[in-house]
Amino acid sequence: MALRGVWQLQKLIVSYCDWGGSSKGVRAFIESNLPAFKENNPQLEVVTELIRGQHPHLKGFYKNKNERVICVKNLTTEDILLQATRLRNALGRKVVKLKTRHVTKHPSVQGTWTTNLKF
């Protein structure tokens, strides 16, 4: 996703094994979908990395020095393309868990309003 017109994902590493069965989808993805993905995203550096004996994964490096790793073992080429697109569209920020369901700068002293109020 672009933040102020600048894509946040800098580099995408596709790691796979040339022998393992869990990398079958990634090997097919590299042959069929990866060249088109590179053409559609010229701002992105895409690197393939051969790691023998390990499950395949996608690793994204963002401009804010964060990285995300997604395991893609036993996934189809369409699912791997979806995960790569999700990495591209993400901002790279850490996931922050909200403490309450209702977020506001000035919380009400009396509590949040609901439609079930009885007078």
C-alpha cells in the first residue's frame, strides 16, 4: 500500500527448496506468476532464494525497517500470489492490539451509549 504516494514494501524474498514437496506450489509460482508480478510492480525488488530442506516462505522488507515473514508451504500458485500481494499492500507497521472496543480521545465518564438503555 502506498503511504503518501510511496510504496512501503522495498524487497520481497521468495525462499523455497528445489527438492521438497511443500515447495511444489512455490516452484510453479516462480515459473508462471512471478515474472508478471515483477512487471506489475517495478518499484519492488523481488529475489528468489534457494534454501534446501526448509519450508518455503515469503519475506518482505519495508521502508520503516520492519519485516514480515509468511509461510507458504503446500499452497497453490494463486494463494501464493495472494500472499505476495498482501505483503505488497501492507504498510509494514506492527500489529497493535486494542485495549477496548471503543477508541476515543475523550472517553465518557458515564460509559458508552448503547441502544439498550432503559430509563
